[in-house]
Amino acid sequence: MERVPILKIGDILLVSIQIDMSDQTAVTLQEDLAERIVATGCHGVIIDITALDIVDSFVGRMLSTIASISKVLDAETVVVGMRPAVAITLVELGLSLNGIRTALNVERGMELIAATRDDDPGYDDDPEGVESGTAATSP
Amino acid sequence: MERVPILKIGDILLVSIQIDMSDQTAVTLQEDLAERIVATGCHGVIIDITALDIVDSFVGRMLSTIASISKVLDAETVVVGMRPAVAITLVELGLSLNGIRTALNVERGMELIAATRDDDPGYDDDPEGVESGTAATSP
């Protein structure tokens, strides 16, 4: 079975979707991505869809699910590289890509994620903060 | 025809190869990459082959050609994400990937390119330098 590679760049996980997604590939990608977010502690996921000619309801739902899973794991998701024709088709089909943020390209996606993290008052730059807080009470 | 997307991240062009490369796809990728190097002035190309189960002589030659083209255009090429099994097969097949530098993952590839540029005494950080040098002699 084909697997979509997940590339770690700094605090960001980058996924470039180039193959036709089947049910199984989509589920595997969601699982792989969730595991990598937990393993790396990354706070951002960028999904590049430059290679996709069509974003149908299946792919749209997959993107929404990934964004929701990432959100629960404290990571922002940004979809980048959408072609103009894809955007037009999405609107014509009535698909709104709920909960998905978009940016023109990878660099703007990274800026968007960085800006979001900076704006969030609850964001603690030290990932060990919570753990050390609970562990420090041992006598 | 399928096209391999080229993502710009800072001073680096990132290519993640996930599809089976045909003659035409390979030629298109080489042309696209050369154009993007010239258009963006990027000094590094990272080719991710995490998704490839097999690197045969065709893919090996394509990687070498890309590295040579990039070199002429003043960009370093690093191949990242090679699987252990692929490395073993490459050696068993007697393919040496001439002129290709490798790194374990994208981040290390970026470090390698940055280190190479820093070490190069002929490297001028100002891409306009050569042009302004020739244009300055007009009376």
C-alpha cells in the first residue's frame, strides 16, 4: 500500500499529497500524522495539494478530519498550494472545507502557523512546562 | 501527465518524489526544477525519496542529472529520506549515485546545504553582485 511521506521541518510537519487517496491511504495518513505530532511535539501541519487536480468531498472530509485530529493534539493545520481551478470547483460543489485554514504556498503557511502560535495567550513555548509542574511536588 | 510539485522553503527547493517516474515525468521535473532555481535564485535543492521502495538505474541517473543541472545553476542538491533497504539494493546493484550528496532527513539536508554555502569562499551572498559589477562601467 502507498504511504504519503511526512517531512519534519523545524516545528512543522509537511505533507505533500500527490497520489489518489483511497480510504485506506487516508486512514493511514491520519494515523501516521497523529503519531508523528505526538512523537515530535510539532505545533504545525502543512498539507500541500499542489499536485491535486480535483478536491472532491472525500478529500475535503479527509482534510477536515486531519485538521480536527491535529487541533486536539495542539497543532494547527494549514492547507497550501490549492490551484485556482480547484478553489472554483470547491465553491461550485458547495464544499466549504470547514475548520481548514489555507495559504497560498508553504512559506505563507509557515508564517500563518507562527503568527497563530504567537497570538495564542495560552501557548507555552516550553513543552516540558506542564510535566515539570506536576512532577515538582514529590517530597 | 503527472507533475512532481516543487515547494520553496526559504532558500531551498523541496521535491518529494512519490510517483513512479516515467521518462516524460523525469524530463518535466528537470525542466521545472531548472526554471524554478533560476526564477527563485535558490541555492539548494532537496529531493525526498522516503516514498520510494526502489531506486533503480533510471531513477539514479535522473537524480544525478538533476544534481548536475542544479550545480551549473549554482545550487547544491541533497537526496534525503533513503530507506535502509534502498541503500542496500543500490550497493548490490553497483549503483554509486555519482555526484549526489545524501542526508538522513530534510532538516539534516538543509543543514548540509547551509554548511556547504558557508564553507565556499567564492560564495557571494548578494545575487546582484556580478551584474552590478559589469553594469557599473558605463560612462
